[in-house]
Amino acid sequence: MTPAVLADLVRSSAVQVLSARGIDHAVLPDPVTIERPRNPGHGDYATNLALQVAKKAGMTSREFAQALADEVVKADGVASAEVAGPGFLNFRLAADAQGEQVRQVLAAGERYGFGDTLAGRRINLEFVSANPTGPVHLGGTRWAAVGDALGRILAAQGADVTREYYFNDAGAQIDRFVRSLIAAAKGDPVPEDGYAGAYITDIAAEVLRQEPSALSLPEAERRETFRRIGIELMFHEIKKSLHEFGTDFDVFFHEGSLHDSGAVARAVEELKESGRLYHSDGAWWLRSTEFGDDKDRVVIKSDGDPAYIAGDIAYLHDKMSRGFDLCIYMLGADHHGYIARLKAAAAAMGHDPAVVEVLIGQLVNLVSDGKPVRMSKRSGTVITMEDLVEAVGVDAARYELCRYSVDSGLDVDLDLLRKHSNDNPVYYVQYAHARLASVQRNAADLGLELDVNADLGLLTLPREGDLIRTIGEFPKVLRKAAELREPHRLARYLESLASAFHKFYDVARVLPQGDEEATPLTFARLALCGSARQVLANGLGLLGVSAPERM
């Protein structure tokens, strides 16, 4: 009996209680909340349903809870249902009914925990979108880990997810990048507002290798040559770094294409015709305050050039024209103003502002020996994805960046992530999987195979029950992580699952030793171990982290 099945049972029992008293069961929530008590001594599961609906039903909370307990306990698999406190209801399940969760995991395999709450949704997930003026920095690295994990989690709930990278290949930052490359090619100092670092020197040298006469070209042609080749080289390096980090995209969308194709001009004209733009002080303004923004925004500047928001409007319109019903933007800490701005842009173009969701990621710092790490080998002053991966590896980097809510700042302790100890969260979780893989290998050496028909009612130890119940939480954790766009919930869950397994393994011997024969309990515990391993593998896979067989 899974928590979801128990929730259905409690609700149907509540319907019976209310119907017997002539009370409309519309007062019941759907679904009913089933939780694990903080104190295991109170039972396996609990609900506060009586506290929620008793007053509406004209009963005291304890009266309703007792009537509900009397009804629920009639069901097979429920060993007891006890009223506690003001009206909480605690349940204990029969061991065989609880053990069925193990069988469900083994039957579903790699699909265990997946759901359909987002089936039919087409989601555009835009993340990283770092400027092509340098390597991916730490903030972009956080989004590369979290965004990729979120895409996997949303897809696991049935959504059709398109992972998109918005390539800012237009604007002032590109001009500074080009000036920096030309200065490096000439051997001149870095421009005052330019970019520094070994990567600039390397790219400048490669431009000259491909176009030896680039510096002798007329100025406009020279700038275009360094721009074209330089951006191509930088973008290639960004893609390569992301791929090696385990993050790949379905679409790379170039900002420049919005201007070159006339999409920006068309969007502006459409807004003018609809009256959403007005002319003032020589510029065209979006009436964004009408849609919740704190001020109206300039769309076409007084010099006739489009402001940055003009591209945002055209880009959102392009996304909607591709059939997406939800556009999630994952932006940096300095982009809070974009939330209202993008929603206003959606409304101005005739879309529901709810199609836009903006997640803001806070800053990331590296710490070593208790001190901040400031310098990068290749990019000068900015710490990059490659720096982090070189220091701790892809798995540790991804897991650590996914482990925390993105709306809080993060100090990554490099020394901790290098440790092969239980203090290192990713090691702790991966070691649990490796330990379980070892159990299965050793079982195979003894000629013992995992039996999905094992007698799971034999799993009666408290630590066995705790591990089973922790395994059973996985589908709910995934649903919540998808609903709230919070992959860190999955990482924290995996740590609790690893802990439950390690505690079980410390008190329960799984395999026979010496001349001992395998017993039905042996096969029950092997099945339990197999299900724990499957859930750990599924969860790590959704975070884009490997599930090692050996460590």
C-alpha cells in the first residue's frame, strides 16, 4: 500500500462516514494529505483530515477522526488506525501491504516515480543563455545544473520540454568583445571596458590563424571578421563546456535573428496598432504599468534603435507562435525587474501573463581553506564552469549546485566536495548506490537472483519499514519538485533515502554467510535492496549525476 493508495482509502472512508450522516462529501479536500509522522512511534503514516473538515461536517475533530478510524481499519493492509491529540489520525500498515511498495518499484524500474501531472503541457525552458563574450561563469553553471535537472523532472511528470539557450549575439557587449579581440591581436592593452583573460588571447590568435590578413582589413571589415569568427569560436567553447557538464539544449536561439528577420520590427508595429505603445519624448513606450510593471518601458529609443525589451517582446511572441503554453525563464540575480517586464510583454501581445514564469538564481561563490576563491586560470577574474569541474568533477559540481534552493546564495566548499566521506553529500548518496550494487553482485556470486515475488511481509524490522516508507515517498517528491520548480527537493530526498538504507544495512544482514542457506527473508531483503538501488539511480539520473557501481 503506497501513500497515494492510503490517501484514496482515507478519502473514500471519509465519504462513507459523511454519507452515513447525510453530509455532502464536497467538504473533503482532494487529494487527502498523508504524511509520515516526525516521531516513528506514532505510526507509519498520519493525516489531519479530521481537523480540516470536522467543523464543516458538524462534528468535533476527535469524533470525526474516530469514525474515520473505524472505517479505515476495515480495509485489508491497515493494521491499526488511532486518534491522537485534537484529531490527528495515525496509521500502521501490515508488513505485507507496506512491502508492496517494493514490488511496485521493481516492476516500474527506470520509470518508477514518474507521473503524468504535466501531460499535455508544452514547456519552453530557457536557461544559462550566457553572453558569448566569455566562458560560462559560476552563475551560469548553477543554471546549467539546476535548469537541466528541472527539465528532466518536468519531463518525468509528462511535460513536453524544450530546453532553449538564448544566444545574445547583438548589443554593446559584443562590441566590447570585438574590441578586446582586436586589441589582443595587435598586442595592445585591454580596452578600458573590454574583456581580459587567456581565452581572449587564444581566440584572437585563432582568428588570425583563420584570417591572417584580418588586421590589415578596412576597419568595418576588420571588426566584422573578428566578430564573426570570434563569436563562433566562443560559442563553440560554451557548447563544448556545457556538453561535457552533461547539459545539452534542443534549441540555440540567436538574438540577432530576431532583428535580421524583421521579427522585432513586426512586433513593434503590432503593438503600435493595438495602442499598447505610445510616443513621448521622441521614443516609443510600452504601457507596461497597465499590466503590473512598476513603470512604462522604452521599446524604441529616441535615436530610433530598439531597446533590449523590444527583443524580449519579439522573442516571447516567437515562443508562443511555436505552440508553448508555458515559458520558464531562469535568470540571474540582477534580473528581478524582468519578472513584471516579461509578464507585461506577454499581456501586451495578447497572451495570458501566467504563461511566463521567471526563476531568479542567486550568486554562487567558491570557498577553499575557508577563504573565497577569486581568480580563474583562463578568464582572469571570473570563476568559470571549467574551474569548478577541474576542482571537484562534474558529479560533485552538479549535485552541489542542485542541492540548494536557487533563491538563496551559495558558498561551494571545494574542500568538502573533494572528501570521500559521509560529510560530502554527493559521496554519501553515490556510496549508498555503490554499496547496493555490491550487494547485488555478491548475491549473484552466490547464485541468488532478485525475486519480485519474495515474501515482503517478512520485512518487519523498524529500519526495514522506515526504508520502505522512504522509498514510497519518491513519487510525491518528484511531483512537488516539478510543481514548485525546485530540484533541490530531490537532492535532499536522496540523502534521506541514503541515510535510511545505511541505517537498515547496519542492523539487517542481507546475504547468508559461510555455510548458511538463503531463506525467504534473504530474498525479501534482496528485493528491498533492489528497490532502494532503483530509486537512487532514478533520482540521481534526474539530477544528471551518475550512479556508480563501485567506489
